[in-house]
Amino acid sequence: MTLGLKHVNSPSATRLPLQIAMFLLLCITPALAQKADETVLPKYDRQTEMKTKGTIDEIKVLSMGTRKDFTELILKSGDDKIQIYLSPKPYQDEIGISFIKGDEIAVTGCKVKQEAGDVILAREVTKGSDTLMFRDGKGNPVWDPRTGK
């Protein structure tokens, strides 16, 4: 006598849970990666805006969020060394600017806390007679976050 029960070990019955698990993994992974990137990128705060000037002591390229080409200047001002975050390198190439060790610059930007200490997010940099804009008056980047230009 048969009760009409199907055999549970059919190939489609064992694939369905695996397909559901893979689907969920694909949906969750980008959300987690995006959340991690958001915590890495510091936000500009007009309340902490300040001005400083000094001599470029070092130029570094670092990873910030999804970008792997973000320029950091180490500025020597008296006995202090100050970290300045500028922009992605493609933006600087696009507007035709470059920095070298020993350049005298003045920076307007906001001070933010990072893991290693205080960092200044540059809004405006004056080098010689040139004033270079990296952020608008509200502190939003003037470069395209997708292309870095």
C-alpha cells in the first residue's frame, strides 16, 4: 500500500537548500562590504575646520574605502608632523597638480580622528600662487567617487 509520499533524496530536493544558501550569501556580502567601507571613510565636519601651513615631508598613497590611490601628505609644521588627506590621485592628475617633498603649502581643512590619530581632510590647499580645491564649501569632495577624477 502506497501513501503517495515522494522519495526525499531526489537531486532537486538536495539542491534547493544549497541554492537558497548561495543566494543569501550573495545578497549579504555586498551589504557587509559596504558597511565596512563606510566606517573607514572619515566625514568632513565644518565645525572642526582649521588652517595650517608647513613643508611637505612625505607623500604617501593609501587605501581609503574602495579607493587604493588616495594621496596623503605628511606636513612638517615646526616640530609637528601633520597628516593631510587630499584626494584620489586620478583627480590630481586630471587637474594637473603634483606635490613634491619640500613644497611649502597652506591647508584649510577639518580635523578628524582616525585610528592612528588626528588627520586633516583638505578642502583647499595653497601652493605658491595657486589655490587648489579638493572639497566644496560644504565639505563634499569635488572629485567623482566612482572614477576618482
